[in-house]
Amino acid sequence: MVQIYRNKWRQNFFWSLGCYLRDSVVLWLPVRKLPKWLIRTLYGEEISFAFFVHPRSYQDVFIPLPFFSWIKLIFRREQAYRFFSSLNPFVLNQVITPHKVRGLVIAQPTLPEVMFERRKETLAHLKKMIGFIGKISRPHAVIGLGGWFPMVCSRGSALEETARDHSLIVTNGHCGTLASIYLTVERIAEIGKMNLSDLAIAVIGVGKMGTNVARALNGKVGKITLIDISEPNVRRARTILETSEQSTEIDVFLTGSDKRPLRDVLGMHHVGVCATSTFRNLLKLKDMPAGFIAIDDSRPEALPRDPKNERIILEGGLLKIHGAKIDYDYGFGKDDNVFGCLGEAFILALSRGSIEPTLGEVDLKNFFEFLSFCKRNNVSAGDFKSAECCISENEIYEALEKRKRFTDK
């Protein structure tokens, strides 16, 4: 698994403990809604959106919960997984925007390794989180889902009724993630002084999100190559693309059975997009040619970061809410970059119903309306980052120039 935190840090011990106890008390209060004065006292003000997350790895748990560090001395890792799965959800951080739309990030410390093993328990925690948000939010606040939560709850559909009971709206975040990738690809083309239609894109992993990336770019870019180890996944994605009315060249690479070297195939593309869920690295650095640009939107991260930046591995799924204040480091620094799925919850709260939530599949009409709304409201592709390191536009341009020598042949 990729480790994206290069600098170790933790939240303040006493502050985090106090906040955790506060949230546990509020969670168990037998009321559906706190008085406004109490919400202001405890959380500042009512919130317009919330974003649900979980740790990507075991070590991530101890960043917001340093008072549980003793667990590592007593429990084996598998026992610790079960312990953390039983804990209450808590407020991880707040998101303050210049649009006067305020949100909270709520964490449930269930790790991906046990999430499906404890699916019913995870669903129960998600519903508990919805009840918690209902107590401190405005009516019709939006709840976005991060990480593996959409997979656990049928891409949000399993939570729709619970959210409605609390006068809340749930969205699975796939539209915002897709928008972040699309806008990043657009910006890369802009920097390279290329038309979007000149780009060749390799989609690495064609599950739900990978297929959505290919659907959104189909007809916009010159070539899409679908790369996966699963033949049914590749066949399904290719059928979806080729039965549409768009005109993009479609190629496939089936890992393990294709006779072409993967490095050579990637070398014929300007950009790679990795959007899957896995515990292992899908590629090694040696699989990627020098100058290759990859957007890693996998959760947990699936592509190794290149310390020499000979290959540019960008943190995927980032949107930039210009002027937003976020008091937590998710591995790429503290600034106004947010995960696209968090950005979706924000955009829906800001749009006040003009953008539809995403439940199940991404609707492309709604997706392009979402894109237009982002551009009108100063929400753009996130900064180019590899972990917390910023990648300059000049580095992107030089990498594209290297790719052009091969792709233009």
C-alpha cells in the first residue's frame, strides 16, 4: 500500500480527546435536534453539509486519535481493527468556505480491511452518523460519502431513507470525484497547449469509477485505453463506450494475458488515470515510462510516488474551493484543496437543489451541469500535488513534451 504521509504529525492530544468526548455525548443524547444556542456553543453554527470518511490505513487512525496510541502496545493489529470498528464516529475537522456554506468532516474509524467483513455494523455506524448530523445541521443539509463507504451502502442508496427521515440529502460523491479528474485532465491539456481531443488517456482499473472516467472522456479525447486484470470489467466498459454515439478510439489491455509490455502501452499515452479500490500497488515505478503523468484516485492509493519525480504521480480526486479553510492534513497539506467527493457535498449545498445528488450510477447530464456550476462558482481542479509536494506547471509541460515524442509517432 502507498504511504502518502511523508511528514508524521498528529492532532493535539487534549484537544482531540475533548472533541471526541463532546461528539460521543451529543451522539447519545435522546433528541433529534439540538437547540441552536447549544449548536453554536459546541460547533460554531449549524452546518450545511457533512462528509463521511474512514481511515485509509492503520497508521491513519492515530492522527486524529492520539490518545489511543496505547492500543499498539497491547493489541495485535487484527484485534485493533475490531476495537476501532466498535468506536463512535466523531468530528474530524471543519470546512469553512467564502460562500458562507460550512461543513464538517465526520470520521468512523473502521478500517477498509474489515469493512466488508463487518458490513452490517458499518451500515449501522453510517446511519448513526446521519442521526448525529441531523442534530447539528440545517434542514436539507447534504451528506457526502468518502472512501469505501459508497461500496458498503450500495452507492448511497441504502442510506437514502434514513437521510430522508432526518430531513437530510445523501450523495455518493462519484460525480464530484469524476469532475475533479475531468477538470485535471482539461488543465493538463491546457498546460501542454493541446486540444483535449489530442490526448490519449490510459484508464487503469475499469470498475465503477474507472468506467465513469472513460464515459465522461469518451468523445472528448482522442484515445482511451482500458487497463484491467478482469476480462469481464474490460468487456463491460468497452461495450458501454462503443455503444454510445461518441467518437473516441478505444483500446484494451488485459493485464496478464496481453503480450505487449505494459510500459510500452503506457508510453503511448499522455495521461493515466487510476481509479480503483485495492490494498496493493497496481503498478511499479518500472512499469511507467519517464515523463509519464498519472492521476491516482485509488483509495487506498495504488500507484507508488516517485521521489525523483521522473514520473509524475498526482493525488487524484482533488477539487479546489478557492478561499476555503480546512484544519486537517489528509496527506497533501493544509490548504483549500479538498477531495472531489467532499466537493460534491459542498456544491450540492451551495446549489440548493439545482444539482441532483448522485445515488447509484453517475448521470452524465447531471455531471456536466455539475461541471458548469463548479466553473461559475470558482471551484476548479485541485493543485498538482504528489503527497504534500507541489508539482509545477513547468514540470507538467516538460513531461507532456516527453510523451509527445512517442504519442505523435
